Amino acid sequence: MTVPVGRPNLKTAFKNARSIRPLYTSGPVAITLDGNRIVTCVSEDILLTDISSGLEICRFANDTKTINSLCISPSSTHLLVFTASLALRIFEIPASSTAPSKKLVHPIRVISRAHEAPVHVCKADPTSTYLASGSADGVVKVWDIRNGYVTHVFKGHGGIVSALAFNYPQEISSVTRGQKMRLITASVDTCIRIFDLSATSKSAGGGKPEAVLEGHFSVPRGLDVSLDGKWLVSGGRDSVVLVWDLSSKPAMLTSSSGKAKGKDKAFSPTLVKTIPVLERIEALGLLRPDEDLTGSTSGSDGIRFYTGGEKGTVKIWDGKSGDILFTLGKEQTKISDNQEEQRQIIDVMYLPSISNVVCVHADQNIIFHSLSTQSLTRQLIGYNDEIVDATFLSPSFPSLSEKSAQRDSHLALATNSSLIRVYDTNTYDARLLEGHTDVVLTLDQGVTGRLLASGSKDRSARLWAPLAPKSGTGNVDWGYGHVGICEGHAESVGAIALSRKAGNPGEVEYPQFMFTGSQDRTIKMWDLAEVPLICADEKAEPLRCKSLTTHKAHEKDINALDISPNDKLLVSGSQDRTAKVYAIEYTAGCAGKAARGELKLIGTCKGHKRGVWTVRFGRTERTLATGSGDKTVKLWSLDDFSCLKTFEGHTNSVLRVDFLNMGLQVVSAASDGLVKLWDIKEEQCVATLDNHEDKAGFRSANTDERRIVSGAADSVVTFWEDCTEEQDEENELARANLVQKEQDFQNYISLHDYRKAIQLALAMEQPGRLLSLFRNIQTNDVDTASITGRSSVDEVIRTMEGSDLAKLLQFVRDWNTNAKTSRVAQGVLHAIVKLRSAGDMMKAFRDEEAFAHGDMPAGKSATALKELVDALIPYTERHLSRMNKLVQESYMVDYILGEMDDGMFDDMDVETDTI
């Protein structure tokens, strides 16, 4: 074995570089019209996230109640939120140039009881002036956003208001010239009502609708009006879309005398077309006339709209012909209860500025579709649930000869789901891999990171490869396709391992074989020679891999597998508390001969007191690491299979281990939510990484070992980056600065520059040095005319800034608690009281910056002075009592001495004077 030149430095520090946190759990979603930022709900929290980077910008302060509805004004300046407390909260959205902030954004206005019932729909008008809200009691209110008052109240709906739309023509034509602003509502009584908003305020009583449209037989869920105000489309759960003409006028009725009878109705919409869509509609909207749709035959004056509903797809329709132009997404043809919950669309938003439609699915996924390319452009996964396993991937990494910059660009996650999540680690763009029919338990990557293997409770293992780029779209529509399936186990596949050594050297490398371990206590070896590394057709049937051997390995469930770097050894960890090492004998198929593979047991590692959850071979030494339910990590020799070292420190089961830094360190993750970094030589933990509130379900390191990813049952994925060098530089710089400041302090003392000495000691927050300074002043060359013992020190205290004065009083409070330092504390306190007024001390404690680095939190300066005085009084009274008692005892000593000498000393004095 080649001995490495030099010993690498230990990695002792990792920083939390980025995290994938829950983005959306349930409730309404809103996106700014420029398509850059999205507002989502996580439980009762409201998040603003940058879509391109996936980073959280800020959070909005909520009232801890469920969010029923929200919307963003078209100008993207205000966020309007209705909660289960029936309150309306109006927020100002931070500017797009604002950096991410951890501070909560508080509302600029709160209307405590905006409605008498929960508000499930709300919408802002195109001018960002008005907000319409519809409640469960059938009342619709229109609000002035800027001033926060009600302008109109409309009653008469036959139940819950289900949809709202403003009719405010933005493209004025001869047909719509002079048209008013109207509000269109829909409710569970299946009727659509149109109200005039240009009339005087109707806040005192309910205004009557100009028109009531009847045509639906179930709840209308979507309403939209064309830009010219001529067309209205409505869709509902009755699986039809109705197209209404809002510009039609009825004929004027006349009497027998030829005169007009009654008033001419200038507004009477008519139903012009009924389009069956064959699915329950949850969202609907009109596209702009100038939207570029490939395959569309309608002209610029045509009506084109989108629908989304129970089948999980967005369909683009031609309103005149009633035909589907194209479909975005994969349609679920056979819908079961579980599948419907995964695929159902609950909302669709249209972003004309970027020519995208965004659909929100019931399984907390938010998908962006391009209308021009008819492809998926971005997918945001709202919630990952419990994270079970993960591995880095490199879909654009063709061979081992390429630069490592292309490595580990993606991350695959196995969660408590049958769907595999694959993230782009730079943008957090994600894809869902469908294929398994039950929960995925384990993942592993191929030799170059291109191939992904997964094992599931459905008793199968599957192989995934990157999709071939589509012509004209580049890598925008990236993803993974199903290319292989391994079936044969009788129970769940809980462990999987791909070969570590490349086959077909000099060309595109691929894994030669794969091992799977199952609850049926067997290990299977699979031939991967014919598995493609690129998925050319997503719809093609996956290749069925051949099993080379089946080995009865353990007495209980197999939890983990790993293959040595040279593909010569296999190790398995089991619930039977053992890890077994096997020799791999593999012969590749050639010249018409089939591939052959066998396993031969060569050793067993015994010593754990609980089941073995994880196993890992060393990359440079003949060692093996195991983690167990007995909370320990053990290091084993592959020569005699003896235990070399045991690492103890976790408080729960160790779930993952791996080697780092040329085998000098081990990293482990456990159910206690912690990731620990161990020094193998010293057998001690050198770093503990903590960013999880629940068990750390996996751990994985990238190729250059500078990045560690950890995930847990709290649905949080954390990317830890090695910052050992940066921390060492910071520590060295801090040490050099401290040495320089200490030298400066000594120089100031020597030069009797007490002002700079005191200021420097306060800045360094070193009360010990300040204590010795005041003690020396009180004992050496005391100036009796000075309060502190030096007039220059008195001047420093008299002119000291407020923040320094507050810090000095904190030090005095601490000194006063000890009898040995109380004399100095009382002397300095006496000087402060004599030289500074009460107003000066109150002003010092009103300065919040005085407590920014102290032990008192900012914002409590009003009570900080009182708390400090309360802390000084009891100890000062105790010191005073002690000194009074000492004085009394001194008089007693004088008296006793006088009585003991019987006047002898007085006579001696007299005789001395006489002599």
C-alpha cells in the first residue's frame, strides 16, 4: 500500500452553509407577477422565498392561527392575509434588492375582525387599490388596501364564496369603451354574480348584483375575465367550462304605442359556449392574447385558457373550438384514493411576464411549466417528511477524467414516500422519481455518480439514469428516468450497494454489479452490464436485471451493505449484532458467456450489543467502521476482524458512519440529531454539528470531503462545509490582536495614560485587568484629594461615554459579590455616584448599544438600571454590616489591651518623657 506523503491536517470545524427546510405544508400560495418570489405557508408561518436560488428572504409575523387565504397585490408591494382568527393583516413586501433577513416582517395594519366567518378566497384588483374577500357566510367585502377600510359589502350569496374576479378592462376597445369596474363572485349555490363597483359606497348595506349567471350544477372554483373585459370564463366541479359574453345587450322592449317600455338594460351577459373538460376543476384562468403557444391555431383575438384539477395536469384550451391545445404534466389515468391525493391540483397561477403557469399540488409540490416550450422548468418541493437516506449525484459527469467541479451537483433523498426527491444543490430545483410502489428505504450512487440505485419496501431495487437532453431545450428539462429493475427478494430491500470500481476503462465508466440486502436475511448480487447510463425514453420499459447469486447471510434483518474501493470485499450489517465480511468473486460476461458472481464469507465482526445499522470500508487502510444501536462506533481490522477502537459519545443509535481525511477521521450521525467528527488516533470527538430537532436519518460526504450533508426526521437537510482553515486563521488573528491589545494595555499603564487603558480593558471585556488597575491605584501613591486615588482616573470616570459607563457598572456589580474584591467595587461605585449624575446613568442604560455585547438583552434598558441597583444593594448592605462589626471589634481589642497592661504602658510613656 502506498504511504501518503505527510499527514493531512484534521478537520475540526464545519459551518452550516445552506439548508433545505420545509417550504410549503398546506394552505394558499401566491407569487409575484415577475415570477421571482413566492409566498407560502409552513404550518402557521408565512415565508417569502426567492424562486431562482431557493433561499428564504424573510418571514411575516402571524397571529399563530391557520392562514385561510392570502394574495399579493399586482404591484408586488403588499401582502394581504386572512387567518382563522378572522383578522386581516396587511404587510409591505420587502423590495427585491433587499438581502435575506431573519427578522420578522410585522404588518402595517391589522383589522381584528374583518369578517364574521372564515375567509377562503381573496383577490386584489389590477390597479392594486382594492381587495375583495369572500367569507363562508356568503358575504363579500371590498377593502381599500392603502387606508384599510371597507368600500363595499355584498350579501345574498347562497353559501360559501368560492371564487372572485375583478372586471377592469386594461385594453380599451370600441366594445369596452366606458366600461365600469365590476366584481364577479361565485358561491356554492352555483350562481355567478356581477356587482358594479363604480357606484357610491355600499358599505352600509348590501348592494344588489347587476346580473346573476346560472349555468353550473356544482361549485364554480375558477373565474377570469379577458383583458378587454369582453369575455368571462368559469369552471367548477361539474367538469365544465362556461364562456360568457359580457358585452352583449338585450333588445329593448316596446309597448303597443311604439314607445320604450321600461329601462334599457345595458348589461346582460350571455352564455356562448359550454366546454366539457371531463375532470373536476379547481383552478382556471385566461391566457393573454399575445401569448406564444406552440401548436395553437387561434389568432390573437381567440380565447385561450388553462384548467387544473383532479388529474394533476394543466390543460391549455382553445375557447372557440373547445379543443385541448396541449397538456402540461403527466396525467393520472387510473386514479385511486392515494394517487389522487398525490396528483390533484389545488391551484394554478399564470405568470405572463415569464410565460409560465405554476400549479400547486395537494402533495405540497409546486411546479413551473413553460408555455412556450411546453416543458417543466422548475419544481419546488414543499415538504419532505422524514428523511431516511441520501446520496450525491453527478448527472452531467461523463467520466472519471473530467474535472471534479461537475461532481456532486445533485442530491437524491429517500423520504417517507415512494417518490425519490432529486435536488439541484445550487438552485434547489427538484424532480420526483416515480416507480416504486412503497416507501423507499435506501439509496446509493454509481462509480461516477451518474447512476442511482434505490431499494424499497415493495421488495424491489430500481436503477435510475439521467434523461437525455431534449433538442432545443438544453438541460432545462433535466431529470432521471427508470432504466433498471431488480426483483426477487421476499421482503423489503433495506440495503443496497453499487460496485465502486469502474468497468469498461477508458470509456464511459459504469458499475459492473450491485448487491441488495433484505429483511428476508439474504444478499443478492445483480449484473448491471447492460444497464444504460442515459435514459433516452422515459416511457420505455426498464431493463430487468439478472441475479448472479443469492446468499443466506444473517439470522435477522440486513440493515446495511458496503463494497470496498477495489470491489474485492463486501460487508453487511444486521440486527443480529454482527457485521460479516465476504470476498467477491465476479467474472464479467464475454464472448457469449454469461457473467458470474459468488460470495465467500471470510470473517465476522462481533462486539456490538445491539443491531448494526451502518457499515463502511476505509478508503486507504484495511479497516472497517460500524455504527450500532448501542450508541457506539467501532473500528475493525480486516486482517483478523478484531475491534481496534470504540468511539462513545452519541446518546442514541448510530445510523450512519463514513471515513474522512484519508482515513484519519470518522464522521457519524445518530438518532440524537447530532453529527460527530472523530479523531481516530486520539479516539475523541473533535466537532459536533447540530442543526436538527429530531433523529439524524442519514449522512453523506461529497467526493472531495469538503461538504457533508445531514438530514433528519424534522424534514431539514443541512449542507455543512469544511471551514477548518478559515477558523484557524480567525483564531490566529484573534490571538494576535489580543496579544497586541495586552501589550498596548501595559504600555498605557506605564505611561499613566489611564483613559486609554480603561477604554481598552472595557473594549476587550476583561474585568480582571480593570480590577487590578483600580486596586493598584488605591494602594500605590494615593492622592488624598482624589476620590479614586488619582485625579486623572476621576476625570476619566467623569467624562466616560454612556456605553462604557454601563459596562463598568456591570463589572462593579460582579466585583461587589465577592468580599475580596468588594473594596475596589465600593471605591469605583463611590466615584461614579459622586462624579456622575443620576441622569447620566439613566441615559447610559437607555442606550441599547450598551447591552449589545453584554448580559442584558437590548430593548430592556428601561429596567436594566433598576435590576443592577437591586443586585448592588444586598451585597453592599452585607459589606457595610461586616465593616461596622469589624470597627466594633477593634474598639473591644483596644479596651482589652488597655486593661491587660494595668496602666503599665501609660507610666512608661511618662517616665520616658521625664528622662
